[in-house]
Amino acid sequence: MLQDPKSVRYYQRVTDSMVDLWRRGYRFDDLRLYVDGYLAALRHADVLEPYLIHRLEEETMRFLRDPSNFLETQPEPDYY
């Protein structure tokens, strides 16, 4: 569980981006490459401690492996 405010913010950004990419037609392998690049950029920029990046990676992979995060939700029809 992420508790550091910065790492939570980065987690929200990367997971929102993954869902957006999924809706645009990208698939699991593409999302995995995106996450790998995102985490590599965080490591290179030294914006978080290495152990926080590792935790972020674990949580992001858990999010990616859960199929319920990528279900298409259909809006409910309006009946008058």
C-alpha cells in the first residue's frame, strides 16, 4: 500500500493513463512497455526514493494484472 503522497500521485497518473490507453485500443504488452518507461523515467529523474519506486512498480503491476480495471462500462440508458 502506497502512503507517500508523491508516490500516490504518480500511481494515480500512471493508472489513469493505462486505462486511457486501453480504451484507445492498446493492449497488455503496450501497457507493460508504457509502465516500464514511466518507471524508468522516475528512476532517472530521482524524484522518488528507490524503495518507493519499487513499491509503485508492485502496485502498478497489481493494477495491470486485475482485469476488472479495464472493463468497458456502458452508460445506463435514459428512460423517460
